[in-house]
Amino acid sequence: MAKTADARGPGRVAQFLESPFVGLSPWIVFSLLVGPGRFEWAVGLALAISVALVVVGRLTGSGGSVKILEVADVVFFAILTVVGAFASDGTRRWLETYAGEVANLALVVIALGSMAVRMPFTLQYAREQVDPQHWQAPSFIRTNYVITGVWALAFMINAAVGAYGDLVLHNPDNIWTGWIIQVVTIIGALRFTQWYPDVVRARAGTGRPPPPLSSMLLPLAGLLVPVGIAVLIFDSHLWWLGVALVVIGGWLSRLLKRQEATAAADARGDPLS
């Protein structure tokens, strides 16, 4: 979500609904949960989330305008639900295996398509949080092209990783291709979405220093610890990698925290002792 001006100060519900991550959440839930024996409830949950987001936004008036992503959410998962309900056993098995890749590729198409028609999908969310007089600002529009492009890249990576797990490893539930890499990619795109607008505002001469890169990388470093624990639990023959991830994650988190504290102190003109 990109902001180039003072926010309008929306309430908590509005702030929640005005994040592009919320519009992406049904796809993320579906792509992470779908697998052998889980297609029906994965697509059902994704459709329920999609409909709930639209209904809550319209009933509370907190969701702003109808978004491209909201419409795509409901249409895609409604179609997939109908197809799954009437599909043969063979088709359902295919969906259980490859529907995650289909969802990720659909998101790539949506992201690139929205950019092609000059309406990157994050732009609609960002407009809910800035004054209309800034909507046509080149930096505001360019920021949303960059952020939408990063999300397209993230889902392209996830589609490729999922396909590798399905087609090469023949294991849709592989912990790396089905879970770890995809979660890290999504969190990375989310952190970039939160970090990059502040960089743009700093470059525009707001008087504030740009946020350090460490502020974007810190959550990813912290994620290495639970990933390492997951490897120890679910992939015990790689126990050494799990231990390494826990150690590196803890060390890197402390290092990035110190760098972030130093940058904050420098911005205040108050050097750390």
C-alpha cells in the first residue's frame, strides 16, 4: 500500500480492508492449503473469505470502492467451486495437485493485466488512504506499479516452486516447495509493500530519512527461526539445516535490530552510546 500524503485516519476496519494483502488473502490461503484430499475445503474457505470481505466492506462502508481484486476473488473461487463440485474423480485429483499453481498464475495475470490497463491493483487500495489531490501524482502512481510488479513476481516464483514440487519431486506436500518458500516469498512481498512507500516519500524531500533496508529484512530474518524449527520437526534428515537456520536467524535478527536502532538514533541526531 503506497501513501504519498497524510492518511485520512480511517478506523480499524477500514485500515484492515484497505490493504492489498487483504484482497490477496483468499488466494494465499487457497494456494497454501490446497493439496491431495483438501481441494473442497480449501476452495470453500477461499470463497467464504472472498465473499466476507466484499460483504463487510459494503455493509460497513469501510471498504471504499469495489476493487478489481475483490471481483476476481469471488469470480475465480466461485467458478473453481462449481467445477470441483461437478468434476470427475480424475479432474478433482488434477485440481488437488495443480490448483495452487493455477491460482498463483491467475494472480500473475491479474497483476500484469491491471498494470497493462494502467490500473495496478494496489492503486485502488492506496487511493483509499490519501487525499484525492495526490491520486495523479507521478510518484504515487509509479510506486503502485512497482509494488504491483513485486507481487506479480512473488506469485510467479510461487507458481514455479509449486510446479517443481508437483512435476519434479512428485510431492505436492513437500515442506519446501509447498510451504516454506511460498510463505517466505509472500512475507517478503508484504514487507516490501510496507517499506517501499516510505522510501519514496523520503526521496521526495519530506525531511524524513529513508527507512533502512534492515527494517524490511528484519521480519524475514526472524522468520528463519520458525522455519528452522519446522525443518527439525518435519524434515529430520536435514536436522543440520534446521539448526543452522535457527542460529543464523537469531544472529541476523540481532544484527538487523542493532542496525535499525543505529539508523533511528542517527535520524534523531542522538548517537547511541
